[in-house]
Amino acid sequence: MNEYKLSDITTGMEESFDVTVTDKMMEAFREITGDTNPLHTDPKFAAESGNKDRVCYGLLTSSFLSTLAGVYLPGRYSLIRSVEVKFVKPVYPGDELTIKGTVTEVNTDFSFFDMKVEIRNAEGEKVLRGKMQVGVTDMA
Amino acid sequence: MNEYKLSDITTGMEESFDVTVTDKMMEAFREITGDTNPLHTDPKFAAESGNKDRVCYGLLTSSFLSTLAGVYLPGRYSLIRSVEVKFVKPVYPGDELTIKGTVTEVNTDFSFFDMKVEIRNAEGEKVLRGKMQVGVTDMA
């Protein structure tokens, strides 16, 4: 886990990591949320809207942004203030995703930074883009 | 599960439901994401920044918006296009949350609607506010 303090964060700084979306994650997310929508649980229903498999919950894909801030950038002293995401391509179970954040602005008066986020699949296609505002609880 | 089609959706329409955040949800979310940040796992660390307990992952609280769209509004024919959330008060394990969405605009040309979302705790305090754009895959 990174332990960047506010004074370590600079515009243009980047962090990224990879994850593979698994059936187990899909089931665990369904159990947490109770979202039993057939787009995410029924391959036949998903196929009717042109999908090759059940579609990964957009908010499951988004949940890796928690890890991006909480483990990588800034890591230990992270406090997420806001998140904005657009889902631009479907994600399927088995997809390997790369989650990446790039710092766009640092605010030392109010101890936060803004970052641009994007998630790509193994084909390099962007599946999610957005931004986050993240507070840093250690300013030293 | 509701099965609203685009033609059923009108501005001002509301849906809401309640959930209680459990330790089990916190653990399952940590397992899915790998977000081991101590704010969410270590009561002592959380207390150092003025919290009465481990803080619920903001993106776990947000994940109930998946259920709001996928089960309640519109339900079966939901396809979430974008989500914007601000975390305005901490959520703790054991908190009872009310998740509510209100339709603000319906776009029949491109088959989606916008909704304002808010999540409140049992004291009625708003813990999350934001908006979502949700496609409806059955326009009939």
C-alpha cells in the first residue's frame, strides 16, 4: 500500500493496476447489493441486447476505483470525496482490466487532489472513464 | 423487480428502498476490490481521523445505486450509462440507509432518463448525493 502524503502528490502523477473480473466477484456483488437484474445474471437476456455474456455491473467495475485511491494513489491517507464515471463499453466476466488514475490538480488549501480515471480491457478499449476527488488526511 | 419501460417513466417519478450496511458486506467488498485501506478495516486508524468506527467504503455505499436502477427504477430493462456521486457524511457498519432516486428528465429520442439520487442514514442525514443516467432497453 502506498502512503503518499499531500506534499508528495503532483500534477501528472500516475498509478495503475490490473484485475480480472471473475464470476465470484459478480456473485459477491449481487449478494451485497441485491441487484438481481438479468443483464448481469442471465446470459440469454444479456444476449437479447447484443451482449456475448452477462454484463459486469457498472458499479462493480467502478468499485476498483476504491482500490485505486485507497491502495495506490494516495494509498493509506485516502479519503474519496466524489466520483464521476461513464460506462463506455460493456465489461464481461473474465475480462482483464487495467485501472489507471492521473492527477490533474492538487489543492493544498483544502487538502485534496483531482484525478482523471480510466479503465481499459485487455484489447486496450476504454470501458470506463471519469474523475475522482480524493482528500489526503496526512498533509505533511 | 420492476419492469418499467421507457414509456412508463415520467419526470418526478420516485423509487426508494432500505438496506443495512453489515460487516459481511464490508468484508465481501474488500475481497472483491482488494481495497485494504485501514480507514475501512482498522477502528483505531479510523478513530484518528475522528470516526466512531471503520468507515464504509464510499463505493460500497454507491453500489446500492446498481440496485436502485437494476431492480427499482426502471428495473428489468435498466442499463446504467453514468453515475456521479458526492460523499457528504461518513457511513458506518450497522447504519440503515435509504436509497432514493427521482427522475429529473426523460429523453425519448435516445431512450434514457436522468435521475437525482440520494442516500440517507436512519437519522435522516444525507450521506451521498448525486445523479445517474440510465438507459431503458425496452422502449415500448
